[in-house]
Amino acid sequence: MMRIRFLTRLFDFISPRQCPVCGRRLSVSEEVICASCLMHLPRTGFADAPRDNEMVRLFWGRMRQEAEWQCPVVQAAALFRFEPASQSAVLVYALKYSSHPEYGYYLGRLLVGELPQQFFDGIEAIIPIPLARKRLRRRGYNQSEMIARGVASLTGLPVLTNVVERMRFTASQTQLAGWERMENVAGVFHLRRGEKIAGRHVLVVDDVLTTGATMMSCCNELLKAGGVTLSVLTACYTKG
């Protein structure tokens, strides 16, 4: 432990780490963002009621289990609210476009730290929303998988990356209206190894949820495995 602290101090002296939100130099005890920015990032509060909040209600009436009255998404939560040019947006943009996969891992650990332990009760595996191969090659990593790995590091849950795949590269969702987002991701995902999740409760992880179009498209494909129960977890949430 003392050696790790020494190396951390040495690396910080040689190449000081900076908070991506405010630009301030990080102390040895701070990880990724400074304590002040972390404290002021806008929380959603969804962790207080993951089975009844505005995020999980996006799925009500729009996704159906075998029994029509039962929504397969039983709970959903996001840690931060996301708005363009906001502090949380700076962190997500750095994760996605500035080659900082470690930010995703950090966000995953933050999620576990701020969610009640009961949120993970009964969950048997984690599935990150996959990227298309073209985008994965360009970026070098899947930001959703990095968040999932962070969650897994504290929960011990397995991360399954070969259950579902993204079949094609789609246009960015950012400037699309709600119905356009649904059309943009229709038929994008393909279930490959449904036997790995059949009859199981899985946690689907992404970076940002807006209208829920991408998440619903992926979840609908996962439901084809049969008997699947879903929980949804994202780093950020914003209204579409």
C-alpha cells in the first residue's frame, strides 16, 4: 500500500492530473474529478426510488413481458442529470471522445457507491449496450462496457459482452426527435447467445439515457431469450 501511495505521488509530480470538469490539479486522494466538482454534480435522486421514478416510467406501457400488464424493466436509475455544457456533460464527453476509458470505470464505481445495495439484489449479470464494430474500432473501447466493468468491480457480477451485438453503425441520436430516435435504432441489435440470460435478471448499462430509444431497442432484443427480467442503469439521464 505504501508503495502504491509513493508511486501515485511520484506520477502526480511528474505528470499532474487535472479535474476534467474545473481543470484544478487533483490531490493524491482524489480520483478522476475533484471533491468539489463531485459534490456539486447534479444528482437525479433516482436511487431513492428505482422502481418508481421518471426514468423507469419511460418503459411503462412501451415494453411488454409475456403478460401484457407486466413491464420487464423492474427498476432503473441514473446518477447524474445531463444537460449540454453542464458539468456532467463535460465528464461524459471526455469519456466518449477524449480517450479516457478510465472515466467510465470510475463512473461505474460511483454508481455502486451511491445506489442502495438492494438495487443489485437478484441481478445475475451485467450487459453493456454494445457499440457497432466500426465505432468500436474508431474509439478503441466501449464506454458503456467501461461503466459496466466499474460496477462489476464492486458487485462481483459478471459482464457479458457476447450476448447481444450491434449490427450496424447508426447516425448520432443527439439531434434527433423522439420518434426519429426510435426509427434510427430499430432492428439495430441482434441476440447472439440468448441461452446465457434465459430466465435470468440482468442489468443493462449505458452512459446516457434520453428518450430510452436505444435502451428499449436493446432490451426488446434481450427479451427474445425468454423469461428475462431487466434492470437499467446509466451514468446520466436527460429528458428527451
